[in-house]
Amino acid sequence: MSSIYPPQCKIVPVNKGLTKLKSGQVIAVVIARNETNENRRLVATSIGVAIPSDKNQYGYLSEHHSYGETEEQAGEYAEDLAASMLATTLGLDYETSASWDQREEQWKISGKIVRTLNCTQSAQGIGGLWTTVIAAAVLIP
């Protein structure tokens, strides 16, 4: 599975997307998963999305799994990763040492990247029990 956000793709609420799925249907999914059985270990997963302003152009989806990052940190990382991939293919310059907020502002000002977002989940391990976090983007035909 490629991490391409298809041209003309639309983001829909989960409840609307679920009505489009049928039992046994084969679908494309970009998924991030992480787990721990360590007490109090923080785990996170995130799917980042970067959508170009030209709806006929493809965007990017990224997946990220981490330990010790908050939901916000993991989400920003995944979002930055997807936006960086898109910026590279669009030929946009950026400072690798700049903060996410600075790069995001620069890319949006360029007019070529219209939106970035993330879907992130985190949890803390509980005393030897396995704890799993999952974030996913489901691409419905």
C-alpha cells in the first residue's frame, strides 16, 4: 500500500464512512500500530495527512509510531512528515531546522498545500498488561 492521498479524495466523518463499508469488503488502509506491556510506558500512533490545494494532485499520508511522545507531539510529527513529503514533490523549499509551525506557515503561504491534519491515539501501559494503540486512514472506493 502506498501512502498516497488520492486526487479528488474527500475526508468524511467516521459514521458516514462506515455506511459505505460492507462485510468482507477489501479496502485500502494506511495503519499505524504500537504496543507495550511496560507499566506507565507511553505509546502513540498517528496518521498524518497533507492535502495539496490542486484537487487533481495527489497528497500524502504518513504513519508514525512512538514511545514517550504525547498525542500532540506524535500528531505534529506525523503531520510534518506528510507535509514534508508533499512539499518535496511540489518543489517547495523549507528549512529542516525550522519548527513545525514555521514550516506549516511557509507551506500554506505558498498556496500549494491547503491542509494538513492528523489522526492520533496514545495510551499508557498498565502493570504488565498489553496495551495497543491504532490510528488508521481507510480509503473507501
